[in-house]
Amino acid sequence: MFENISLAFQGIWGHKLRSFLTMLGIIIGIASIITIVSTIKGTNDQIKESLIGSGTNAVTVQLSQSGSAYDMSWQGPPAGVTPVSEETLAELAGLDNVVAASLFSVRQVYDAAVCYGSASWSGYLYGVDENYFAAAGYRRTAGRGFLPEDFAAFRKVAILDGTAASVLFGSASPVGEVLEVRGEPFTVVGVVDRAAAGQFAIETYRDYEMYYGDSSNGRVFIPLGDWPIVYRFDEPQGVILKAASTDDMTRIGQQAEDLLTASQISADAAQDGFAYQSDDLMEQAAKIQELSNATNNQLLWIAGISLLVGGIGVMNIMLVTVTERTREIGLKKAIGARKRRILWQFLTEAAALTSIGGILGVAAGVGLSRFIASAMGTPSAVSYPAIAVAVLFSMLIGVIFGMIPAVKAANLNPIDALRRE
């Protein structure tokens, strides 16, 4: 075996230019595949990170009716749906791989329901508990967060996100200022923010709600205990759960849907189409990735054609090599070399030729993908399994397309081979 490998490298090195030109089809094919796969992986990783949030892993579960989010801003609290109990929240927090669980109420407000002086704001008003900002992935940018005393004493305090703060206060700091929320004074104690949503395919109104619905005008947050002060009654809440990893999000969302629907919705309300529904961002990411992959897979097939062309080139050169070394083959067979030895010698040389081409193609593909990512600002991520498969596949091409020349060499009649000039 080692002797065959040594002879193969001697043959390749003895015809450097011819060997390189033979490898060129393999190099181009493998480089194209590595570049495309790296771009696909980078794009999919970016979609997943942008959609789900880098490290956020937040799953939102809200009340819906007939598959659409139920908007209490217009319709008011529904009959037969109760507020989430502390026991149910504890069960949700105890689900496998749930890091944090939080309750919230939300309504869209219009008609100057939130004011500061002459400035008014229309957006989404949230009532949140003490775990909400950690579970939803917010970071504080000014002031402070809600304190335990704020919840215990039902203090009328508020936290704004960056968009709402800009609308109401411009470039001035809102901390310490007093807002009117539906006629009630609330003191601003802090400002929070989180990563903005990316650009996604919007096919239904629910998609719009999921990605952009509560972020275009910003958010104002008040303690959940103050919600009845503003709206005068209790109403069903939503739940946000922070998963340990993105892979747990779909399962946790489905378990939370089942638990909340069973515990908070009466039979009559269920017949009216009420249920709790999670925003399955993992599923949405997968759908968007599938759209991206459909086009990229076509490019992979096109790149695979160059590998076929490269394999034909290898077969052609190996046939030439067999012709050039006919007397050598005849001599080896005359002194006792078996067909199998001759066969393996030429198969090893063909496999070595394509393997070197595969390694060079991988290096070219990695370099090309990084250059394209840098020059065009597109994401790219090297796929190590793809690299391993590419090198093995290139070796397989050598074996497949080298088989005919190797069989021809092994079947040469030693007497005829020795007579060949």
C-alpha cells in the first residue's frame, strides 16, 4: 500500500503541470461546493440568530382565537378565560430546560392614552412582573429596573424602551419625568432596549404581529400589579419563557400551550375558539431557511457538474498514463506481478490525484467564501463536515473514474506490453 502511494506521488510530481491541469476540474468543483455550503450555513445561522435573538431564547405564549392573536385593545377581556394563577406559573417555570418564566399583560393604546406635556404616544403598553426583562432579553440603558418594593407597594412607575423614549422625550433623558397613562401619573425610572428584529418574509397578519407588531412604535412597561389601576379589571395574561437553548424552544412552547389552555380556558371558551398559542420562532426560522436552501441546492448541483467534468479529465489522463507505461506494466507482470497489484497501483494514483485536488479545492473554497463575505458583507460559516465529505468524495471520484484505466492496465498481456514501443 505504502509503495503504491509512493509511486503515485512520484508519477504526479514527475508530470507537475499535467497533474495540476487534471486536478483543476476537481479543485474548481470542490471550491464551488465549499463556498456555497459555507454561504448556506452562514445565512442559516444569521437567520436563526436574528429571528430568535442571540442568546435570548424567549418563547412568547399568548391568548388566541381561531388561530389569531386575541386583541383585548378592541374586544376587551373574553368570558371564560381566567388570569394565570401562581400555581400555573410555577408549573411553567418547572418545565424541563426553562430558565425563567414571566407573566405580562399587553394592550395597544391610541388617542393620546400616554402623554408627556404636549407629546403623546401610541404603541404597546405592557404590565410585567419582576422576571419579565430577564426572560425577554432586555438590557437596561438608563436609570433602574423595577424593584421588589415597586410591586409590593403598587408604585406607579414606568420603564420605556428606546423608541418610546425618543417619541416622548426626544434626546432628553426621561428618567425622573412623570407620564400620564390613561389619566394616571407614572414616574419614569428607566429605559431598556434589546436587539431589533431582522428582515423576514411576512405572509400573514400573525407573522407581522410576531416580528414587528409591538415594536414599530415602541413599548411602555408598568408593574403588573398596577394593571387594574389603568384598566380597572383583571384580564388574561401572556407568558414569556426563557429556554436553556434554541433547540428547546419549540418543545417548551408546545408544553406551555397545552398547560395554559387546559388550566385557564373553560369548555365554553374553548368551543368559541380560544386557546393559548406560542410564537414558534424555530419553525419560522426553518421555513425561511428552506426558501434559502431551495435556491442554493440548485447551485450545488451545478457545482457538482464540474466535479463530473473533473472526473472525466482524471480518467482521460490515467488512460494516457497507462499507454505511456505499457512497457513498465508488461515488465512487472513478466516478473510475477498480479492483476490485483497493477489494479491497485493505478487506482491509488488516481485517488491520490483527486485527493490532492480535493484538499486544494477545500483551501480555495474556504478562502473564497471568506473573501466574498468580506467584500459583499454576506454571512459565511465554514462547515467542517462538508470539508470532510468533500475530500472523501474527491477520493471516491478518483477511484470511480480511475477504475477503467486501472482495469485496462491490469488486463494487459505482458508479451504484447513488452513489445509496445
